[in-house]
Amino acid sequence: MGMRRRLTAVAATAAAAVAGLAFSVSPASASSTINAVYPVSGSTYINSTQSTLDLGPGTVSASITLPAETLTGSVSLPDSTGSFNAIGIVPVTATVAFIPVGQTAGSISGVVTQGVVSTTSEFTIRLTSLEVAGLSVPPGPFCQTIVPAKIALSSGTDINAVLGGTLTGTYTIPDFANCGLLGAETPVINALIPGPNNTISLTLGTPTLSDG
């Protein structure tokens, strides 16, 4: 029971801090902004290769506008490396970069209480290294999706701006271009990686907060 009381006290103190940030503007002000930087980690399952890439640790920077409860921000993730077997027998190891395109936008219904977060982000997905059957196969500097992948994420009802939480979604990987010398690797990569029904899960930790 002692531990439960301490956790409850921490959550209450954090909620009070955010409430103080949220309402520190004068009554005449139309809105206020909370800036939050979250540590983030997670994973994505690539449906076509039946493989999982670990994501992070990275950061999510968000500006939450009250009372509208809208948010804008950005996601920063390091390159991720994963392996799979092409045609079931050929081992392939690929390193992938998720490069943000524009800002993340969304809404949050739980700022100091539990609620729901929904966001939409766009990423260019770039292959930065490729190894097939133990041999390096350089994909070139711009082996990437022709258009950005649009990733919509949403939470359950157990997330808020104070403590973070988990967001999940499903997305499609577009076709690639400019892979290998004169694009020679592009058809092979497009036969292996792009496609729908890829899933992603990102867990946001306790953020660093400041007011706008």
C-alpha cells in the first residue's frame, strides 16, 4: 500500500504541475501552450517480410494547445536494423531510416486526466544499408520510398500529457526508387518490402514539460 500511495502522489503532483502550466496565462488569453518532450521507443512489424524492427530510443516533441487540445510536433528516431529471410531461405539484414516529412499533427483529450491521443505523421523510409547472404549490397544514398509513408497513431483511453502512454497504428509502405547502381536493386526491393498492413507501436515515457 505504501508504494501505491507514493505512485498516486507522484501522479497527482505531476498533474498539478501541468494544470499550473495550462492555466498560468491571464484570463484574457484565448489559449495557452504546453511544450512536452517525451522519450519514445517501440517497434514496427513489416508485414511483407514478416519481421520486426525495434524503434528508438528517440524523442517526440509536442506543443499542446489549450483549451482546443490540439497538438503539433515532431518525431526523431535513430536508424533501425532488422533481419528476415527473402523467399524463405536467403538471409537479409537491412538498416532503415524513418525521416520525418513536415510536422506531426493531432489531438489529445486527456491533458491532466486520462484520455485519448490521435496523431498523423509522414515519414520517408530510406534503406541505408543492405546485406544479403552475408554480403554487403550498398543500396546507395537515396534508396527510399517514392512518397512518404503516412502513419496514423492512436491510444487507448489510458494516456495523458503528464505520464505518457502507448500509441499504435497500421500503415502502408510505398514503393522504393533509386536503389543500387542506376536503380538496379529497385525491382528486387519493391518485390520484398512495400505493402499494406504494417503495424507500429510507440511508447511515450514521462515528458519534460514547459509552458509556451
